[in-house]
Amino acid sequence: MSASQDTSTPVIYDRKPVRVELAPGTYYWCACGKSTNQPFCNGAHAGSGISPQKVEVTEPKTIAFCNCKHSMLGYQCDGTHKNLPADA
């Protein structure tokens, strides 16, 4: 199976993170890159083999969510987007 057919490879939604101010609660970060409600899951991952990541917020905070979907820190941006190949 080629990478273009591999549904377990996340889609790069954007090559920069998005900062979101969150109230306390439970959120689900889109890990597949297919959600139309970025950076949050809308169920578009169905059948992809990629599941959203649960994010628990206990006090108001701002999070820099990874939009390239390749961060080694999961939902938190770690700068990986700066090193992705242009054709990725």
C-alpha cells in the first residue's frame, strides 16, 4: 500500500499551530487532519485507523495545538511542522 493510500497517515491540515483559549472541560483533538472543525475532532477520522486525542483542561489556559498532525507531543505543537518535507 502506498503512502497516498495509507489511511493511517495523518493529513497535514496546516503547517503552523493554532493557539486556542480553552475553558475547563474535555476536548478531543483531531489527530487525522480531516476534521472541518480544526483543531477539534468532528468524527471525520472514521475508518482511518487514527483516533482523536482526549485533552482534559482543569483551569482556563491557552494551548498551541499541532495542526500538522506530526508532533511528537500529540496535540501540543513541538515545532515538527518546520521540518516537514514540502511534498508531505
